[in-house]
Amino acid sequence: MSLYEPSPNEVMLLGHYIKQGEYVRAEELAEDAIHGNPEAPRGYFLLGLYHHFINQQDEALVWWDKALALAPTNEDVLSTYTHYLFFSGINPDKWRELVFTGIKHYPDNSYFHYQYAQAHLNKDHEISLAAYEEAIRLDPQQEDYLANYSMLLYHLGRKKEAEKYEQLALSINPEHVQHLLRFAELAYHFRKYKKAQMLMDEAIRLAPDNEEVRQAYARIHPTRNIVVRTKNDLDYFALILPGKWIWKAFKEKVNIFWILLFLFFIESTVLYLLLGPSSLILIGAYAASFYIIHRFKRSMLEKSGITDKEETLMKEQTEKNQKAAIQEMRAAIASDAQPENNDPSLTQEELEQQLAKMWQTENISAVKARMEDKETEDTTDNKPLAPFRPAPPQEYSQWPFFVMFAAVLILFGVRSLPMFDNGPEPVAADTDLQESIQEAKPEDFTFDTEANDDVVQHFIDLLKEDATEEQLTELVSSDYSSTILDNMDSPFIQAIAAAEITKEIEPYKGLPITYALVTNEQEDVQAIIGVTSGTVSNIYAEGWSTSEADLAKLDELMTEMEK
């Protein structure tokens, strides 16, 4: 047994005592190691681990610092202290200091290169890559080095290299739950749904009660449904991808949720401007898809055995167990009572029985033999890496998304490209305007409106004097004179003969068209007489005009007269 580094048996036994609530016994295990050799750091490390396990991190650092003070450059001490600081995260500055010390004194230690890569992960990617590569060169069978190197390559966009090291990491340990989980999440991010499902199925099989695994499974499992996959692809290209660009442009200081909401509003507005009211169908369908997809996912997860109710109960039970364990720990620490077994020392046989119970195996000798074989393998030359066994399946086709995308492009093209643009629907020109254009000669397009002066008054005077047919046809347009002549004896024409001009307008500036409002107050009759190029072209009045077009024209002209 090393005087510097705690043995794996001691660490596991210490953890076992803590788990069983035998805190006094765990503490005495560490103290016995100190009493046995107070100049060796091993016992101090065990005591630091004891305080770390019971969540007294400041106290743990005190004892670990004492161990380091006894052997500040010892390889075992540095690697052990670095390891626990890295995973506990309780003193990042101290961790970096130990990493730099370790790599300075032991450049052939792969673990220090691995930690050096982690120390520069978010500061200098080139240094991290080089450190990972050196760690892998020194120990190519360490799956953590390969997995973390792969994830950094994914982050840098070097996907082919990343996939190679991912396969190597999983070939060494295909049942590493955290690696399966992280690679499944990466595959899901890159929309490689079948690969993500394969890795996630293995992770949930190995750790069905792991909350992190179950949450990831709830995201990934529903992608077996084509509707869910298509919606994911649509969200990615329409919102997530541009949202990330904007998020990075703002240096990741803006909440991504608000960016996505803003994008949805902008894209909906642009779609409406391009496609018109028909785009509301697309926008509404997309908004409704969030609820529909939620129902799809919930149904699939219920069939797989993961339900909202089950998740809630699991979280409540976990919190309950944690509170109970903390209360037991506090009670045990506060009590001076000794455990039932007052003899803190264990024989070799007792130690093996405890370890057999922890490892759930009766053949402790076989376990020890495997550990010895592993140590022997570590001292031999590095072996070539085994090939990755579970080959990723062929991915789903993304044809539904591309069909939807093509349909939107075609719709946009039909509405916007000149070859498909027939212009607005033709609107019938005003009757008076049509007559003016048809009767006008090229030289008439000076549009002199003086010819319309006094025409209405002359027309009223002719009606008063019972003018002849010849006189009226000279003053009334050819297509309207028959209407006047056929109704000469009507009360309306007799009322117009006694009317006076109230107002005149020229709504079409520059065109030879004039309208005059005439009023007979005694008969309570009003009418608008239209004059085009010096002749009466139409009369608009209640009880006289019968067509919808003439009545609409009357309303329009009355509105103009009132201005």
C-alpha cells in the first residue's frame, strides 16, 4: 500500500461507511491511517474525502492541503488532489495550480495532460486540442480522454474527426452512461435522430432511474415519429439556427427565448407581406403545431413508461430521500455514540466481505485478479484501439421538410415572379369616363372643360320650354337622349325642369367631365347631372337611377358634393 495515495479499497470502504450512515467509523478509518504514519499524506487524504462525502467542502480542503504540504511534488498526491478538486469543483484556482505543477514535474503522466486540456477548454482551443492529443498518445485506452477530445472536435465543427474518436471511446467502454448520454445529445443536436435514439436506448437501459438520462430520453425518444422530426427540422432552420447567429452577435447576453420569439414575429410579418392573407393559414398551422407535437410526445412517452406523473413522483421521492439522509447524517455527527462495532480495525477477510457486498459479487478474488490484470496491462506497451462495435444506423430521410420548404418557395414564386403576375383584377371604368375616352379624337386630348359651362342650365331651360326632340338630341349624348325623350312627361323630369343648380364639381382633373347638383326644394327632389364634352351624359337621382352601378355612383358623387 502506498504511503502517499489512498488505495481503491480504502476509498470504496470509506464511501460505503458514509452511505450506510456509519460516519464515526468512516472518520476513524481515516484517523487510523494518520496515526499509523503521521508523516505520510495518505490518512489526510482519506480524512479530506470523509469531509467531502458529508458535504463539508471547506474542511475537506484543509485536510487535503495538509496532505499536499507533506509531499508537494509527489505524483500520487498531485494526481489524487487534482482529481477530487476537478470533480468537486470547490476550488477552481487551486485545481489549476495543481494541474500546472503536475504537468511541469510529470510530463509523461497522461492524466495531467488531460486536466491541462480541461483547464484551457474555454480559453484556448488549440492548447486544449494539443493537450488532449498528448494525453491520448500516452494512454490511448482511456475512454474519458477520447470522449472529451471528440466533444471538443464537435464543438469546433470537425465532425468527421469527432465521430472517429467518439467511436473509439465507445468501443473501449460501450456502457459508459455519461458518454452515451452526451453523444446522444450531440447526435440530436445535429438531427441524426436514429443515432441519438440508439445511444439513448442504451443509456436508459443501463441507468433507468438516472434523472438526467430520463430527461434526455424524453426529448429524443419522440423523434421516432415523422411529424416530430419534421417539426424539429422546421424549428431548426426557421428559428434555432438564425436565433443562434443573433445570440452570438449579442455576445450571448440576451435571453435566447426572447430572440426566438422576436424571430417568429418578424418571419410571420415577412411571410404575410410576401404571400398575403393566405400566409395566415401557414402561420396558424405552425403555431398550432406546438400543441399538437406536445400531445404526440406525451403519448409516445406514456407508451414507453415515462409519464409526467411518474416523473413528479420520482422527483418527490428523491427529495424526500435526500432530506432523510441529511437529517441522519447530522444526527450521527452530532452524537458521540459509537457504532455497534466498536473495533474500527478490520481484518483482511472483513474488508473483502464489505467490498463483496458493495460490488454485489461473492467472488472477491476474481475482482482482485481483474484489478491486478488491469494494473499489469497498464504497465505494458499501448495496444491498438478496438473498432467501434455498434455501427450507427442509416439516418431518416428529411423529405417531409424539403417538400414543405419547396411548397412555400413555389407559392412565393407564383405570387411574386413577373411571369405569373397578371396584375390586379380589371375594374370597370366610370360610364362617363368611358364615353369621354371613346368619343374623343386625338386632338381632343387637351381636355378643355370650358365646353361644359352652362350646359346644365341650358338643359334645364330646354325642359322648361318643352323643347323639341331635335333640340334635346343636340344637347344630350346619343346613347342617353332616348331615355330623356321617353320620360319627358314623368314627374321627375318635370321636377328637374323647375330645379336650380346648387353646386358643380370636376372630380377628374384635366378630363372634360363635370357634375352639377340640381335641387327642387318645393318638390324635395335632388339630382346630379353629368356632362361630358359638352353634352348631358347621365342623370343620377333617387327614384330615377335603377342599376346598382348608378346608385353607387350617386352615393359617391353626393359624398364629393358634401366636401
